[in-house]
Amino acid sequence: MDLKQKIGQLMVFGFKAEHPSKLSVEIKDLIEKNHIGGIILFGRNIGTPEEIQELTTTLQTTAKNAGQEQPLFICIDQENGVVRRLGEGTTVFPGAMLLGATGDPELAYEIGKSSGEELLDLGINWNLSPVVDVNNNPHNPVIDVRSFGEKPEKVAEFGKQLMKGMQASGIITTLKHFPGHGDTTVDSHLALPVIPHELERLRKVELLPFKESIDSGADTVMSSHVYFPSIESEENRPATMSKAVMTGLLREELEFEGVITTDCMEMKAIADGIGTAQGAVEAIKAGVDLIMISHLPSLQHEAIERVYQAVLSGEIEEKTIDKACERVMKLKQHSLKWNDTLKAFTAKNTHKVIAEDVMKKGITLHENKKGLLPLPKEKGYRILVIYPENSYLTQVEDERFAENALGELVKELNPAAKVVSVSQFPDQSEIDFMNVLANSVDTILVGTLSATRSEGQQRLMQDMLNLNKPVIHIAMRSPYDLGLFPETDVSVATYEFTTPALRLAVRALFGLEKVTGKLPVTVQEMK
């Protein structure tokens, strides 16, 4: 490979085409002329399983015909739960915190293996999972239920097992977001978070899950766009661009010999600072192997050219590019092979059974007032179901899955139920209307979505509690919502608003399923 092709192998790019199964002109050109090494897929690229297979096959054929030595990395954020990309025709697997609530790491292995099998059958060979951030900050806006919990040892064990399960299926895995994104109150998609802890504390908490998974054979590690002043002396320099973090801590102290990838370099923590293209140069100088740029072709071309010029000028030593390329090609040789045809995809029924079994063991129910459950199914029993539209999505979540089906799921068991959706941030007129509706029912069921960030949801729930009627609360995403309303008669945490999880929670309320999960984070009263 010439220098530009070696630089191309260090690039992982996303694209938008006219149809999910098609390539854009720009990405085809980058594969053929620049020999870029990897592709990241988003919801915009995901159609039916047949369309996904057509897309991944076309991508690999394009690379092969262009003379690339090894297949493309084709990666995706299939963390499961609230962050997932696959839709129609695939299995809905539980996410990290729902897994953590089971208390059984072996189930993480089973989910990892089953999830990996579906990805591989679709032609996707690299999953940007597991998240091994320790969510020890209840106010974290971007990790939250993407973490297995708040205890480093537990996160380490679950993360390691999920990783091993995916590896057993043949999928390349990624530990993220190094050296930790759990104790932040800022989303790095929007700004630069800072974690001020001393290194000794980082070793005991944030770094523990990474160390254990690295020791167990991690494939890749993703950097976080977070500033760690106890490690990096230059103020506001994110870990992604910090040689002290990427080389000193990850390579030398933790002895990681695999591939290091960045998170997306278009995130504002990078783009609004040093800029995406120069950020790519700085990341490679810091010790990163793969540069991820998910969206804009202009920035993708600019990054390649900026890195190329940095090598020509001596800002980056060519041997640095060679070493990174060597690690990338080694992983490809070990994990990938050219495959011109994929067998017809069918989600296995065993996968659905495994997923639902895990959900039953993770969904958490607290019956604070005995005797209310199971809910009656008789026509004369009047229940009001209130839940918000899901307009609160972190930028890593897929808007295709924003809706939730709580109301319809209750109506499956009690067709006479009154079902009303409110806005994510209900105003007083919406709350007043809910008060009117609640006067004529026997029981009120309220679903919340990140109510800790919505004063309107909090006021609505408080009004319902003031009516002196039985109130059931389902925290459909963050379990920390439960701490806002400790006086509810029954509370449930599903950790995600996927339809299978909500269906099982509703069926548990009606006595048709047994759920046995325990909270994997401390939920304290927030009043």
C-alpha cells in the first residue's frame, strides 16, 4: 500500500444514500480511491434484513474489486436496549442495565452470542459494544441505562461476558468509552465533559472494567471525548487526543495491544474545539489507530488530506502510520474473510426466547402497597394509562425507535383502559386534563421517560398521587425516576422502552408473568 492507502485503512466512515441498501457516490469513491478501512452503519442505512445483506455485500465487493487486501470493517452501534440500529425482522435484545438487573453475568454471554450471530448473518462484522462505563452518576445524560450499573466489579464481569459472547459468535467487539464516561453530567455529543478524579480513584472505578476485559482479550477500545486533568496536563484536551491517556495509560499501563478507535470526531467536544480534521491528526499522534467520522464527506476527505500532509511535513512520523496500519491489518486477518454470498436471514426463535427470559429476570417490580396486584382484567375495572411521547433522545439513540407502546399493551389485557399520551414536558393544561380524566377511574398507571429531566412529568405524577387513588409507576427508561415518587403504590423499572420489555412489565402487573430483577443502581429519594 502507498501512504494514502495506509492512511485510508485508518479511517472508518459513515454515509447517507438515497436508499438503505445503496452506497452513496462519495463512499464508493472513498473505498475505491482511498482504500478506507471501515464503514459505520446508522439507522439511515438499515432496511429489511435482505436490504442490509445487499448493502454489506455491495460494500465488500466494492472494496475487493478496488484491490483492498482485506475486507472492510463494517461496524454498528448495536448495544441493544435504548441504543440499537437493527429493526424489522431482527430480535429485540435487552440492553446493559436490564442485563445488570438480572444479577447473572452468564446471561450477558448468551445475549452477546445471540446478538452477534444476527449481526454476522447480516454481513456486519464489528459491534461497537460493550459499554463498560460505570454509571455512578445519577445525572449522567448520555450513559445512564447503557451501563450495567454503578459497581465497577459488576460492570467488569457483565462487560467481559457480553464481550466474550459476541466474540464466540465471530464478531469483533469494542470496549467504550475509555477511560470512562460514567461520572459525567455533560454529553460529549454536545460539549466537552470533565472528570476531575485522581488517577488512583480512576484505577479503582472507571478503569477496572477496561482492565479486566483487556486482560480477557479485548479486540478494540474506543476513546472518549472527555477531559481527565489528573492524566492530561494540557487543559481541555480530550482523552481521544491525549498521548498520556491513549499511549501512556492504555498502551503502557494497561498493556492493550489491540486496535484503538475514536468515537465520532464530528461530536461537538472535538468539532467545536480543535476541529474534526486536525482532531484526526492529534488522535493519531496520541496513539489512536482508527479515526471515525460518521456523517459529512467533506470532513472525511479533509481528515485524510490533513493526516497525509501531517506525515509529509513530519508532524506525524510515517512509522506511526505503519504501526497503526499493522494493528488494523492484523485484526482484519484474524477476524475477517471475504464472503461473496450470505445465506438468507431469519431471526432464530431461540433468540427471542433467550431475550424474553433475560427481560423477565431483569425487569424490577416493587409492590409498595400489598393487595393492588394483580390488576383485574374485568371490563368494569377502570384504569387510566398516561405516558409521554419520547422526545428525549440522546444523539446516539435512533429516532426510528422513539415511540413506545405502553398504552396499547395495557389495552391488550384491558380493552376498556383509557390511554392518553402527553408531551415529554407536559404543560399545566395537559396536567389539568389528566386530573379530569383521572376522576372517573379506579387506578392510574403512569409511565415516565427520564422524568428527572422533566419538571412537567414530575408535576403530573404528583397531581396523580394527590388524588388518593392507587397509582402505578413504570420507569420506562431511567430507574432513577423511581426516586422521585417513592410513595407510589407499585413501581416498575424496565430500563428501556422496547415493546417486549414493556409487554412483560404490563403482563406482570396483571399477574400473567413473574419478573425478578433487582436495581443495579442506588435509587435515592430525590425530593
